[in-house]
Amino acid sequence: MSEQESNQLKPPAGQPPAPEPPGGEDPGTQALSEALRSSFFIIQIIMVLLVVVFLGSGFFTVKEQNRAIKLRMGRPVGGEGEGVLILPGAHFAFPRPIDEVTNIPFSSSQRADSTVGWYQTAAERAANAPEPAYAASLDPASSASYLLTADTNIIHLAAFVTYRITRPVLFYFNFADAPSFNTNDLNNALLFAASRFNVDDILSVQPAAFREAVEVRMRALAEQQGLGITVDRVDCQPSPPRALLPDFNKVIQASAEHDTTLSQADIYRSQTLGNARGEKESRLRTAEADKARAVGLIGAEATNFSRLLGYYERNPALVSSLLQADTLNRVWANAQSKVVLPDPSGRSQMRYHLGEPLPPLTLSTNQPTP
């Protein structure tokens, strides 16, 4: 190469040399790069799908007969009262380990049956199973189907309690089997109340007071144990021992007849006293009316007498005649006819004829003149 050609190839003074054109890439490196780009794209799609699946797994549905409690980081969402319960329907919760949803069976009113004091189980009573045969006496060593009363009698008692779960967190998370606690508390309340009432009080005299005593004891135990329930009502079904049922029925019948007789006596007494009071008031009113009328007549007679007294003192005969005439007019006011006859003695007198009318008088010309 000549010196002139070499000078043409040299860059001008003060300028950096031009970069050399890149050489050709290795085919293996290029294939690896394309594979990595495709893998990164697929991984991105998979990650997006995993996020969607992760978030979508948080949707859950609560069935109609159930409720749900949502725990977030182990704490119930909504407190501890009834507001913690999630109602039926579709809901959302963050997947584990953020949120955890517990489904629980639920009804507005729960029930627990007693397991002591009766000769049948709750399931047998619900199925109306036939009653088992009974012996002439109870064996305390083998039978727990009775309760002792305060007067050392025995009695059968079946009971059930209806309650509401007002603190679900306590009820479902503090106890492994909370319903069994309710059953045990009911049994305890029956034994406690029966030991403080006589058998007649439980059967017929004070059944409402006995039921109230069982309720009070049941509420106290539930509050003491923190079951998270509210007791609504306790219903009891007492029964005397079946071997003595006829005798108890006679006593109950005699007591009912006694009460019926007393009730009838009270009704008769009330009716009799009412009639006597009415008759008394009627007679008093009649007597008051008669007294007022008699006093009025006497007053009128006294006034009339006082008025005639002066006339009588001046002319007694005239007043007597006028009074006699007035009296006769009033006495014989309904007479059909009145005839005045001359007085043979020559004194002028007034005469009244009673009875049938007299025939007309006729004068005969043939009669001799007296």
C-alpha cells in the first residue's frame, strides 16, 4: 500500500477512531435469548393467572340454614356479638392465611333437652315411642329416671330449654361441644329446683313457680360458664311415678273437685249477696216513695183541715153537709143513676139509689084521693 492510500485511511487529526462493525452473533446464543424471552412472558401470564385464582378463591357462599364467622389473622371480624355472624349469600374474604371462614349451623332458636328425670330419651319422646314397662318400685342403683323432691318423694320430669346464641365467638370457639354444656346445665337446674319444691307443688299447686325456678338456675349457670347464650324459656313436663299414677290421679281429682266446689260456693255467695243487695235497694226505694206520698197526703189533709176549720166554727151544720155530700159523690161516683126522694118526716134529705134504674112513675086517675 502506498503512503497516499495510507494517509486516506487515517482519520482526521483530533477525531476518535470509528468503531468497528459488530461481528456476527452466535446462533446458539441467539436461540437461548429468544427462549428466555418466551419463558419470561409465559411466567408473567402464569403469575397473573395465579393472582386471579388467589383472589378468586376468597369468594364463598353461606347456605340458607348456616351462618359464617370470618377470622382475620385469628381475630373475628365484627366483634363478639351477633354482628360477627355472616348471613346467607355470596361474600368475599382474603384467602388463607389472611382470612379463615368457619361455617356453622344456625337457627334463630336453639333447643336442648334434658337427659335425667324421665324414663325415655329425647329421641324416643320425639318419635312417640311406646313407654317401657315399669316395675312396682324403682331401683335407685339402676334407674336414673326420677328426681327427688323436697318432701322426699320421687317424680318424673322431662324438660327442654330454648335459647339464642347471642355471642357466637364464645359459643363456637371457647367450647369443644357447647350444646352438651346446655344439656348438662338443664339437668343441673332440674335437680336443683326439684330439691326445693314438694311433689304436689310441682304437679298441680305451683307448676309455674317451679318452671321459673328452673329458668333462673339455667340462666345463672349459662352466665357463670360464659356460654354466650340467652335463655328464652324452659318448659317442663312433670309426672308422678307410673306405679302410683292411679293414686296421684285420685288426689288430683279430689283437689279439682274441692276447687270446683269452692268456686261454685263463691259464685252462689256472690249471686245471693247481689240479689239481696238489689232487693234491699228496691224495697228502700219503694219505702221512700210511699213515705213521700203519705207525707204529702197528710200535709194536704192538714192544709185542707186548717182551711175548713174557720168555716166549721162559724157554721158546723153547713160544713158537715158539704163534706158529707162530697164524700158521697166520691164514693158513689160510678153509680148508674141517682134519685133524690122526699123525706116523709118533712125534713129535706138527700137519698141515693143503688142498683138497676127505677121504672118511671105514673099517676092513675082511678085511684081514690087520699
